[in-house]
Amino acid sequence: MPKGSLTQDRSAIQPIPPTPAVEIPESRGFRVKSKVLGKALHNDQLAHERLGKPTALAVFASDALSSTAYASEEILRTLLLGAGAVGVVAFSLLIPITMALVAVLVILIFSYRQTIKAYPSAGGAYIVTKDNLGLIPAQVAGVALLTDYILTVAVSVSAGVAALYSAFHGLYPYRVPIALAFIAIICLGNLRGVKESGKIFAIPTYLFIMSMFVMIGMGIYKQVLGGGLSYVPPTDPAALESTAAVGILIVLHAFASGGAAMTGVEAISNGVPAFKAPEATNARHTLVVMGALLGTMFIGISWLAATMHIIPSDSQTVLAQAAKAIYGTTPIGHALFLFTQAATMLILVLAANTSFADFPRLASFHADDAFMPKQLTKRGHRLVFSNGIIALAVAGAIPVIIFQADVTHLIPLYAIGVFTSFTLSQAGMAKKHIKDKEQGWRLGLFVNGLGAVTTGVVTIVIGAFKFTGGAWFIMLLVPIMVFLLVRLNHAYESEKEELEHEAAKAAGAPILRYHSVIVLIERLDQSSARAIQYARTLTPDDLKAVHIATDHERAEVLAEEWTRLGLSRLPLELVDCPDRRITRAVLEVVAEAASSGNTEVSVLIPRREYRRFWHRFLHDHTADSIAKVLTDVPHANVTFVPYHLGKHTPGAKLAAEVLTTGGDAVDVFTHPGVPEDGQ
Amino acid sequence: MTITEAMSVPTPDATDATDTPIAIGGIHWRQRVRVRGKVRALRVQPWEGGVATLECTLVDDTGGLVVIFMGRRRIGGVKLGAAMEIEGMVIENRGRLAVMNPAYTLLPADD
């Protein structure tokens, strides 16, 4: 270009604002996402909503409290319907077993009070274990907890559906689709970012607490003043006739089944930062209140079941039978019964929601430490860990489908994970007391030591007695998962090490001497022209167009056209490809170009951008597969040169506007005679 | 030693047989060779200075070399997949082994 025109051009340039001159359109996917999930949130909108004690109780306790809806039932099921069923004696065993579980609960509550004191900022099992016992035990605790979160979704939703079909028997055949629909709704809600926002949680939780206390209160009233509770009509009279001797084994088995009541106790210790100041104190008070409520309701329901000789059945939960018997068949009684069932269903579904808050967060801890795929650390559209939420929804749906939303079949898998993580985190706390020797550490050591031993024993009991029922699967799954996570971690670490090793030095390393540019040409058209135009801006040492000839006649036509248009200034290479393996032929050409070891090869691939997404299916994806294989060649670099088909694509509009506002592009075809060396 | 004797002393190149074709993979720089192969790639491009040049890559199972015909834009019969035998001196062109303006014989395609 002559010098004169350059200065003239410069004077003609008007300053333009540093923002894009044209509106860059949003993609279709983003627009759909914004409709479904709501407006995308910015980082600084990450709300740190603080919860008062009553709301916090509702938010964090729904998981723990909801387990009372099925814990007593599962104990009874083991005693009455399992192998070695003991018959009517079961009802006198129910209360002692419940009391034993409540004792474990009390120990746990006191242990977790210590944890909250020591870890006022999120002291989940993972963090506590990682801090005190190391990364690998933390993976065990984390994975155990993650599997239990998955099962919490499955169990809670299935139990919620059970509450529903206990009231409306006609829904029983549709329990699996209903359960899956619940999971989908909760998943969607969480993707929108239903924060641990109080009101949604508070109402069902308190409704459930109220309904349980009303029912237990009515039960006590009838028993003491109303002439005593009568037995409910047995749904399965045969279950009462067994007279097998009561052995320690069946009692322990029943105890293991009831262990499910303890899941969710750790939720408060995970969420301490969500409390209003003083966080730790409020969290500890809330924990105690939750423990008291859970214990009372658990004992109350067990007492009702034992007094009224309720036999678990497939079509009606124990809770539903109790409510029906206590409230009677009057219209008011029936309304109260429906109210109880509705409250139960709601809290169970909410309990699944607790998992949706905890699982993604725990998974992101794992991923932060490079033990899980990094995608889990990414916050999505609405600032929630979207990938974790979707992963949990999918993982939770699988057991629901496999076990047909049957709580009884899910229970044996359940609780072992939670108790494993209890044990590890309590052991971690005990070690911390020994290490730190803070004020009052002896008491702390006693409490957490007792907690560790108790939960350890319970873990073993659960593992042993639920082993054949399905716990073996979890006991197999957790070590395999931990092994895989450790392998994943090694992969991440070695990758990181390689990438970071002398990175600064590598950035300053001498560059390769030669730059060779290869433009892949299929035919002479606008998209190839764009690529050639771009290639000429690169001023390489060697520039050539390459045509892979699968059809010799077409290749010759192209070569003739090439010469006729004066394009022979740019060498065109026809490469024979008799076996029609285009990607292979390109790979060979590029590998040859890079083989001298001192050449950086840029491969330019013209690519058509389509007007409508279905247009893509009209063409194959040779360009993409070529790019994929070329990544294997060192110092081969691929650039796609887009050509926007049609005038109405967002890209074409954008390109047109850029051209009219600032571009001074010279089309290679309209100016074929303009050589780059300035003749 | 007479001049005639000195003249008859074989040069290193003279030991290379040029009457029977050798494998392309076995050729060396500055060696006179006779090789057979198929045209793998064809290249139409200007020579520096504006002389039209036809370049092709001749390959057999053992390797390949560049064959350059100067002053020609096309040669009848020299096309993709064509089999031919060439004889000439191996030189270097842009870092690759090459033969310039060789004597060539087109061979039947089924060879």
C-alpha cells in the first residue's frame, strides 16, 4: 500500500467508543435458560442470607425430623415381617430400641456441639476429617456422606410419595413417576436458586412438627383419659402369630434399621455460617432444640405404634394408620388425617431438598481439592452449583427407579454412609482435642471420643446387619469410589505439575524459526476465499492451499480454476487420497510440514456457520474431526475461519455491521490482482 | 598414473547403480538415482522470479521425494496417482530431498 494513502487513512479514522459497536446477540440456549431459570445472577449477588434460630431450625432440621416418618416403621418391619420375626413381642421391643437410638442421638448432639465450637465456619465431616485425619480419610467421609445424600433424596421422596398414596390409594401404581416428578421439581427449584430461604421451609417443617405433636397428644389423651387406645385392625394378622424366640441378633438388626433416624443431624454443623450472629452459639442452641424435637417425636411415634399394635403394610404407612386410628372417621377426623399426611409429604420432599443444598457444596469441596471433576466447583446461571445439583438429581433418580420407590428396599442401603462419616468426623474432633489441648479439652475429648466409639459401633452394627440387605453394595461402592477419586486426584496433580513446571521459562523460550500456513480448500467458494483472505494477514514464511483429492476430476477442475483466477500466486497442492480418508490425509500433510522440528504450522479450516441449527445436519462434520486429529501433532495449530451463511444469522449481521463500521477488508476475489508483496 | 587412468578412477557417485530403480527411502543427498513411485501430491505454484513450476511428490512404500519440473505448469500424464520412473540428481529444495527436471518415464497404472 502506498505511503500516501496510509496517512490519508489515518486522518480519516474517527475515534470510536471502547465498547462493542454492535449488539452481540445472546444464544438461543441462553435465552431458553433465562426463561426457565430466571435472570442470570452476577457474582456479587451471592446472597449471604442469615437465618434466625426458628427459620434455621426449619431449614436444617427438615432432613432429621422427617426421618421420624419412617424410622419407627422400619424397626417394626424388621421385627414383624423380616426373617426370624418375633411376632407380637415386637411391640414391647420397639420402645427400648427407640430409646437406644435416642441415646445415640443425644451423644451425637453433644459431639456436634463440640464440632460447631471448633469449626464455626462450616464444619462438615469432610472439613473436620481433612483437617485432622488427612485427605484420604476425608475422601472416605465425603464419599460416604455423598452416597447418603443421594439416598436421602431417594428415601425421602419415596417416603413422601408413600404418605401421598396412603391417603389416596389410587395413586399407588403411579408412585415411581410421581417420585421422579418430585425430584425434577426440586432439581429445577434448586437450579433457579431456591436459597435456603426460610419461609418455604419454615411452613412445612412447623406444620409437620405441629401435626406430630397433635397426633401424639391426642394419643396420650385417649390413652389416659379416653379409656385407652384400641388396637388397629391388623393389616397382616399372620405377622403377629410368629413366636420365634427373641434373640440379640434380631434386636440389633432392628436397631440398625432405625439408624436411619439419625441422618441429617450433621446438617446444622455444615451450615453454621448461615446463622445470624453469634453464629456458633445460635447453631448450638438450634442443634439442641432439633435433637429434643427429634427425640420426642421419635419416641412418641414409636409409643403410638407399640400401643396400638400397628403392623407396617405396603399400602399404608405406620404413621398413616396411627393418624387414622386416632382421629377416627368423622369429617373433622378425616380432615386432620389428611392434614397429617400432607404435612408428612411436604417435609419429606423438603428433606430431599436439604440434600440438594448439601450435596453440591460437599462435592465442590472435593472438587476444590482436585478429588472430583472441576466442573463441580463452577457456579451456574443462578450462582448455585448447577452441575452438582443435576448430578444429584440423576443419581437420586436411579435408586428410585431400581427399587420402585419402595422405602423398605432403600433403607438397608441407607444410614451406613452417614454413620461412617459421623465416626470419622468425631474421631477427627477427638484427635483435634489431643493436638490442641485447648481449655476444657478433656471434656471435649470425652464427648467426641464417646461419640466416635458409639457411632463406630453403630456403623459396624449397621454394616453387619444390613449387609445382605444391600449395605454390601455401599461397602463396596465407597472404597471403589475413593480409589477412583484418588486416581483422579493423581491425574489432576500430575497434569497441574506438568503444566506449571517452568511455565515462566517456557513462555520466554525462543520461538520456532518458521511459520507455515496451510489453508484447507474443498472447493473455490466464499468460505475458502475468507480463509485465504485471513491467511494473507498472517504473513507466514510459507503459505499454501491444500486440497485433498478424493475425486481426481474435481481436483483438476479446481486446479484449472485456481490458475485462471490468478490465484496461482498462492500455491495449491493437490494431495491424492485414493482411500477417501480425508482426516488421515490432512494429518499426513500437516505432520510432514511440522516434521523439520523448527516449524510452527497453522492450519486454517474454512467453516460454514449455519442459519438454522438443523442446517447442520445437512452437512457432515469433517472440519471438526480434522481439527480433532490435528491436536495430536505437536506445533500444529488449528484455526477455524467462519463464513456466515445467510443474511439473517446473528453472526452474519454482526459481520456486516463490523464491515460497515470499521472494516477495510479487501476481498481476494474482487481484487485478485493485488499481490501481498506490493508489485 | 596417466590422465586416462585418473579419469577412469570411479567417483563415489559412479558406484550408484542408475540402471535399476532403487527404493526412495534409500536415497541420499547429492546422489544420482533412478526411482519409481506414484504421484502423491501435485503443486502448482510460481517459482521465485515468475517461472511457472510444477512440483509433485513421488512416493513408494519406503518414502517420498519432491520432483520439480521448471517452466511447466502442467505435463500431460503427470497427475495424481500416476506411476512413473525418474532419473536425476538428488538436491535439496526448502529442506526436502528433491530432483529437478529429471528424465521421466510414465508407467502403466497397474504397475
